[in-house]
Amino acid sequence: MLLTFNQGKLIKMETIQKLPDLEYSLGGSPYITYRFSSNSTPNLFHIEGQDIFIKQMLREFEIAYYPRIRFFKLTREESTDFFGRFCSGVYINRERAIISSWWYNPHEVSHSISRLIGKPPKFISEGFALYYANKHNFKHDKNIDLKNVSVDEISVNLIKNLMNDPVFLAQPDVFTYPVAYLFFSFIEKQHGKETIRELLSLERGPSAQLALNSGRLNRYCREFVDYAHSLKHAE
């Protein structure tokens, strides 16, 4: 069994060998091999858009090699049967595989890209995926709405605590995901891609906590908190 994180909960998931029979394959992409059942019709526009997204991201973050991934496209019904409820998608790094309910899923593709740089805390990896998926017109991420977040709750200690995966996983995603998205929005606009690479290079666990208590990363957290609080005054 594989434990993976999706929509604020840990899901016990069989390995991809337990997926329903996906008898069709599409391998024209330089980055992805698609598998799908007779219940799905390939959306070539979205498949081409996904290739463009990957190419742009690899160029932007100066990644020379992108190991091919397997993309298992499920229908809504297949997704619900497999996961026990509808799931928009998951990325399984050890398998270099995406299971997705959409032909175009830059959120999960972003996870496959960030893991080529490092193994950051989930707060960082989810913020990265949410921000770049939204930037590239992914309409299915519902977890960037700040209506459930009071900016008064955002503090340096909160951000540092959310960098701890067990703490992140214990909080409702309607809170943690918008904060992670807002954090990456701030970082990208104020500090650029080099700082994003620095964050993605963090190793989840104690080393990330040590890094956050010193130097630039601590300053980024403090600047972000000031930025988040300024949004309240701008309303």
C-alpha cells in the first residue's frame, strides 16, 4: 500500500498496478506516456498544452532532463471507484506517475518538476504546484480561495509550523492550501525563480526547520507575514 496526500487527507492507495484496466496508450508526447480506458477520449488540445507547460517550466527552472512520466487518465467514475471518492489527481514520485481525472493537470505535473530539484516540505511543494497551475490556467484547483483564511492568523510561527509535514497534514486544506498559494505568489513576485529554487531545494524534516530559523529563509517568512497583513488594510 502507498500513502499519498490529497485534498487534506491521507488516502490509502493501492499501487498503480491496481488501477482499472486502461487498455489504450498514447505516447506522442516527448515527456508523457498516457494510459486511458475506452471510456475516455484524448483531448489533444490539452495534451499539447501540457507539453508546452512542461517545456516552459523546464526552461524557466533550468532543468536539463525530465524523465518520462506515466499519466493515467481516469474518468470521474473510475476515479471515484479507485479512490473511494472523486480525486482530481495525485503524483507518485517513486513511480514517476500521475493519476488524473483531467487530461491537462499542471498541478500534478508541477509536483513531478519540483521533485527534480529537491524534496521540500509539503507546504512548499503544494504552494509551488498551486501557484504555477493557476498561473497556467488550471481551472480545477479550488484550494486558493482566501475566504476561509483570516490574515490575522498568519504569523512567522505559523509558516514555520506548516513547514513541518505532520502539522501541515493535520490542518484543513481550505486553510493550508490558500496560505501556501499566497506564500508562493509573494515569493515569485518579490524574489523570483532563484528563491523558488532555493525553497524547492529544502529537504523536508529537521534540516528544513534549521534553515528556516536562520538567514534569508527566516527573512522571507517575516516579509511574507507583513505582506499578508497588508492585504487586510488594502481591502
